[in-house]
Amino acid sequence: MLRTNQPFLDYLETLYQKQPEKENIIIKSYAKGERLLTQNETSTKIMLIRSGITKCYFIEENDKEYIVEFLGKGEIIGEIEVIKNVPCLCSIEAITEVTVYAMSIPYFKDLLKNDLGLNNFLLDVFAERIVNTSSRASYQQLHTTEHTLNQFLELKSKEIEISKEDMAAYLGISVRSLNRSLKELKDPDAEE
């Protein structure tokens, strides 16, 4: 539910420290609620989350928000768009204060050509995303909303404060359905 990647973060911190001029990779901060990337806009940097938590989401044609994932430290964003030369596929928004390592696109492209380490990290990230997406889809097909919500609430109580709107968007349900499910969890005999 909350994705992190400490080895990738360690790798990028090393690259950042080795820079003589500190111009290819900079540290940038975002306030809670601020967007790092916006769906359908062009990305100007590739970012790796240094600290904080973001939500990755789509706005559907009917203006409904669907949260794909919550991303934490060590997660890379904007790389697919640069590799495929397309606008941002989704929006990334800070749900806590966030700092990132922001990499220039020419520097990232140079690393893609010349740094086997970066390529190995990217392959691992892409494979992990495929596994997580398919696992989440099958999990949501096989389990009730209440069961999934229980798992979500367990994580929420330990790690992050999330609004009901974001919880519903992550679960792919309306806030009204979420409220019904929350009520059912509190009092399972309420509807009998």
C-alpha cells in the first residue's frame, strides 16, 4: 500500500553527493497538498522521494479520482514519461511534507545510456509495479471491500493520516460506500 525503495534512495544520495556543482540533481521541497506532477502535463524533472508520502492518482473522464498507490522514500516518479516521451500519466500530490531529489532530464538520459546501476534499479521498479498492480487487482476481486478496508485501516493507523476521500479513491468506491463499510466494521450486527 505504501511503496518505498531504500536501496534506490541510497544510490541516488550517493550520486547527489558525488556531484561537483550540485546542478544535475537538486533537493526540492513540497508542502502538503502541493502537486509534484500533474496528469497530462509535461514533466520537467525526474524525481526520487527523499522523505514524506505522496499519492499517485488518475482523474477519470467522469472527474472521479482513483488512487493507484501511496509512494514514500526511494520511489521514483516521472521516469516513464521521459522514457516514453509522453505527458504525465497521472498526478502525484504530497500528502505530507515531501522532499525529493530532482534530476534534470538530460542527466537522467545520460545515466540511462551509461549507468548499469540505474538501469537495474529501473528494471526492478518496473517489475515491482507490475507485480503490485496485478496482486492488488486480484486481491480486490477476491475480497470484500470490508476485508480490504480492514487491511487499509491497519496500515493507516501505523503510518499515515489519510482523508476519507482518499481512502475511497484508493479502494475505488464512493465516500458513501466507504461510510457504510466503516459503519459495518464498527457494528457488524447493524444491518441484521
